[in-house]
Amino acid sequence: MSVNLLDTANWLPLDGLAPGFDANKAPHSPDLAGRTITINASNGSVITHTFTEDRVIWAYDAAEGDPHGDERGDDSYEAFQVEEDLYFVQFHTQVRPLDAVSLVLDLKSGRSLTVVTIIDEEDSQGTRVKQLFDASTIVEVPTNGTAPSPSRALIGRRVLWVYSPEHAYEHIYLSPEWYTWQCLAGPEKGLADTDENTVYEIRPGIFVFAWREKVIPCASVTIADHRNVRSIRSHGALFGLDESGEVPTHFTFGAFGHLISTTVHPEEFDPAR
């Protein structure tokens, strides 16, 4: 008997997706080991990160009025080199098990983007898993160039993403707030939906793309180099709840992408305007 894919109760939980999904993940970069990276957040808070080969010891010193408060932690992390002097760092905080942190560290421009993904209460408005974005600066590197900023550059593109020999999806970037995904191969084959997204440009042609799903309680942060549209490379992490709805699940992955097509709207109907 076939499964009714239109019944979202049959959709795969986040932990059911994980096995094999990370086959195309890039290797962990040890380049940050022995370094301290201090981030000046836009609200004045200061977050210090000291890296070993596989641990990040961090200290959050909250500015006046920051509801986060002072906090300290020591967590395992993964770092991926996106380009020269550009790194994507992922860790799941143990002192705040409902939070996961994504750091984009540009050691050439002295700029960073922090994305905190937060599992909210079940009856919260909007998606269950939320995301906070903060473009900030790195104390140890002189600041230059352009700060990471929201971007509409992906709107109209349709991209094929291959995560493993068994997992493939396509993304259609619709507007500043929405994208559509469809599973072309893997355990979710035949599933599709339209979900919230946020896009930041980090360097020319390199984008952070983050999404928040409304059916499965999860969200993702990815960074992708779109400069060669025939050979796009991405790195990412998914964070949310397991099948029980109780246990936070966090894992990293990677994908190879290929631009399938680009939609060009008449100017008066262009969603990128």
C-alpha cells in the first residue's frame, strides 16, 4: 500500500533524514585551531571564541539591555573552509540545548555573520524553530569591505542540490521571504513544500541561505558559493526535534549544486524589486 504523501503526518522526522545525508559533506577544517576569534555583536555584546582542533570555548559578555545575559560554554564544533580566509562554523550549545550556532567568519574583511537557530515553544507563532541573524565585526582582524547584508540575488533561480548518491532536492527561490523545495531522490522523494527563507550575501557570489520548515520542526543554515553556476558548493547544518518531538537533533551536511534555470519576470511583476 502506497503512503499518502499529502498527509504530513507521514513525513519523515528530522532524525530519519540524517543517515547518509552527509555523504557530500566537506572535511572539517583545522585552520581555526589555536586561534581566538572575538565578535563585537551589533548590540554591543562581545562573544569570545577560542578554538582547539575540535572544541570551541566561548564566553558571551552581554551588553547592557541584552536579555541573553552573560554565559560560558565549551562545545564540539565543525568548521568548513568556504574560500580563502572564509570559514563556516557550526556548534550545538550544551548550556542552551535548544540553541544551535552558525558562524560565518571572514578573516579577510574582519566581518562575521552569526545565525542562532532556536527551538521555540510548541504553541509559538510562526514556525516552531526560529532564527536570529546578526552581522558583526571581528576584533582580531581590521574591518574592511562590505558587511554581510540581506540579498535578493537568488530570486528566480532554480537549483539542483545533490547531498549524497541517494539524496537530491531542487530549490526554487521565489521571493525575499519564500522558496519552494522538492525532493527528487531519497526517502522524501515526492515531497515538496514552500517555506520561509532568509538570504545574506557574504562575498560577491557567496550566500548564506537559511530556511525554517513549518511541517517538520526544524531549520537549516547553509553557505554556498554560486560563482560557477555549473558547480555550486554548499555547506550546512540542520537543527530541530527528533521523531519524539522532545530531543534536539543537530547534524551537518554538504551538497553539490547546479543551476537548472533562471526565471526573469517582467519588471513590473519582479518579486526581487
